[in-house]
Amino acid sequence: MSRSLQVWSTVMIAAIFLLAGCFDRIHNSNEVTPTAPSPPAPVIPKDSEGKPAITEPSPSPSAAAKPVHIVLEDEPRLPSQATALVSKTPKKWVLSFGESMNRASVEEVMKRNLVPAGSQDLSVDITFQWENDRMLKVTTTPKPAESSENPNARLVYSLSVNGAQTAAGNKLEKADEFRAVISDVEQIYRYSLDGKIKEKLSSFDKPYMLRSVMDPGYIAAVQFAQYCECDAPSSKLYDLFSLKDRTFVSYPVELYDSYTGEGNFDVDSRGFFYSNPKGLPIPQSASVNNITIDGMIFGTGISKDRRHVFIAKGTKDQKTDFDLAIINLDNGKQDVFEKAMKGYPPANQVSSRDTPIVFRDDGKLVIFTMENREPWGYVNYAFDWGSRTVTPWKSPTGVDDWSGANMSSDGVYQLNGDGHIYKNGVKQNGPKPIMHGIWVNGTHSMILFENKGNNTKELLLYDADSGKMALTNISLRHDQYVIGSSEDGKWLYVTDKQ
């Protein structure tokens, strides 16, 4: 394989995140015991509409050292100095100043800085409510033009007090500014597989990216803390939406498919990891266990049955040949395969961030990929649940830099990177190579997509057991996508901007 193709495959492995010989020596230990997080923390307070609420706005601890600290009331996790996506609905803000301000000067400057001079695409109404000379509540109501010469242009307005005067007559400079970039908002709908029923499940007012997690009863709703139309890494804000209750909880920390870092972290068996070194309040859940382990973590994963955690562990300065630890979340038992993970974590060709080692469990084998440096290349390994050994593994496609398979919920069928469907690793005679498909939970059926023109795509249902294709009577626009399916396989979860 050419180096360029190898590098591209590395990019694919990095994007999955958010993923030699037989090693029979297993060390059994109870030194790591999953425990419930301590202490239990309350869910972030919500207002009557279920949104994060600021009941008594107050300056941040660092606000006194800054000219101004800006808080968006329905998303206080966003930084004060930010360029962030917001919906087009009215927004409420709290501005906390480092000293008493000239109120008239602040209002005049904020009106002037709100939108670029001469803007024809956007106007914004703004109202002011002073709590005192150091705290101001602002409401903004954006009004996009009904028509525009450039309808695809981003609409942006700014909350900026630069140029305003303090009560002492000093002019503010280099103060925080919040640039609000107006964006469409995705909602979650569910469709019956026959297309006869469509039901709206959410009423979001935030520009979320919506994605599935391991537990089909939940959907992760993700926002960028800083927005740019670029490849620069950005921290994210995470909410978890319950499809049953149609409510969400907010997390003050980042969530990961595969965690790297210090050996004290939490695993939520619904399908993600996080660390909380600052002891921030985290939503309570019976599905959360704390893991405390000596050393550093270079990647983690959750088993298919969501009862075990896979951990690549080593020392702080270790670069290669890690231990594989498997922890039973039910009883805390730990099995360690010493130096079973031969090689380096796959290099990150997208950014300077470390790439976590990713584990993929089909119920029989747990696959992970390591990188060799001399000679350069990838090696796949498999932990076998039956023999409880780790050995090199060859992908059914014959490609070393295997980037994972899209598996049916029982692991029997796999859609591999070559576009073909495999049954327990054996290639099947199926439809033409599949670029993208989504398995329906609890079945061996896969949703496929056929472009129909007029900005629409038709959903087809392929039965891997019979090899037959059927229509679903569901057509979507190209900007809609299928997030996943219900646990019983009766519903598809689909996005729509309505």
C-alpha cells in the first residue's frame, strides 16, 4: 500500500474516535474496583422550559479582573470571549463588569457594535435592563432579511462593550466580545419503518450536532464551544437527550468515546467516558462507575454487552507496548494482559492531539489497531472472549489498516470498509458496494440510501438474511440524516430543521 493511502487510512482511524504472538500471561487483580461517583451531584438546574437556568446572575470568579464577563443565559457553559453558534430566537445575556460603568455609554457602544455598518442581511433589536452599575441584562432579537443577495452567508451579531466608558471616565479596551453566529437548529423525529408515522420528539433551541451512543435510548447532543469553519480543534459542550422522557441533562465536562489521560476517570455504560478533576457537578446516573488505576490511560472502550471496560494502560512516559486491562463493571474483577498491545497508538494526522486507541467488540472478538514505526504500518490485534487470549488478527478485507466495521446489533453481520457485507467474517453476495448504511437494531436489516434528485434521497431496507431489498416509503432531504433506530427496531430517528 502506498504511503499516501496509509496516511489517509490513519486519518480515518483518527476520525473514528469523538476512535505479535499469543499472550497467555493474565494477571488477575482486584486493585481496581468500579464504584459509584462520589459524591453524587445534582443535575444542572433547568427553568420551566427545561433549559439551563441562571437564577441569580453573578460575576465569574475572574470577572473582577476583566473589563466584562458575558454569559448567554440558556448556555452558561459557553466562554465569555467566543464565536459560537446560536439559534435565531431571542437571546438573554448577562454582562458583569469589573467596575461601575457609564450606562448611557455602554448602551450606545453596544448598539453600534451589534452588526456591521451598512448590513442589509441582518438587523438586531436590543433591550437593556440594569441591575446596578456593574451588572447588565441584555435581550437580543435578530431579524434576518426576508431576501438576500447571498443567502448562504453566515449571519453574525456581536455583543461588544469595547469603546464604552466607565463611571470614572476610562474607556474599555480589549474586553471580551461574544460573536453570535446564527444557525439552523436540528430537531429529532421518529419514523415508523413503513414511513406511515412521523412524530417530533424534541424542541431544541440550540444548534446541536446529534449523534447516537451505545444505549439506543439516548442521543448525544453536542455543541462547539468555539465555532470556526476550519479544521482547528475545539472543545465541545455535551448534553444527553432521553428519547423515552424527552428530556436532557447537561455535562460540564467533555465526553469521550475513548479516553486518554490520568488513571482516574468515569465510565457511563450508556456509551461514553469523562474525567472530572475539578469536581464539577455531574448528572447522577446508575450507569456510571468510577475507575481508579495506577498510571496513564491511552485508550478505552466499552464491551458490546456494556458490562466490561477495555483499557490501554501504561506509565506516564510510556510510548509503546501497553498493558490491556479488562474490568468487569458488575463485580470489579480486573484481568491484565501485560504488554499485549504491541506497537504505538495510531498517529494523529488531523491535529496535534494524541489519538486514543479504539476498541471494537462484536461479542466474540475485541479488535484494536496499533502502529509500527520500523517498518511503518499497522497491526490489528484481537482479544478472544472464548480463549481469553490476545493474538494478531487479519481483517476479512485483507487490509492491515482496518478502520472498523459497521455491525448489526448482534454482531453477526458486518459492513466493512470495502463496501461489502460479511457474515461472521465471511463475505456475502449482496447489493453493489455500499458507501453508507445503518443497521436497524434487533434485526439483520440495513437502511440504505438512494439519491433521487431534487435534493432528496430515498430510504431502502436491505434484509441481509434473505438478500432482498424493500422500499420504506421514506424520502429525506439531503440535509437530513438518520441518527439510529429504537432498541426494538420499530422506529428510525431522523433529523429535520423544523
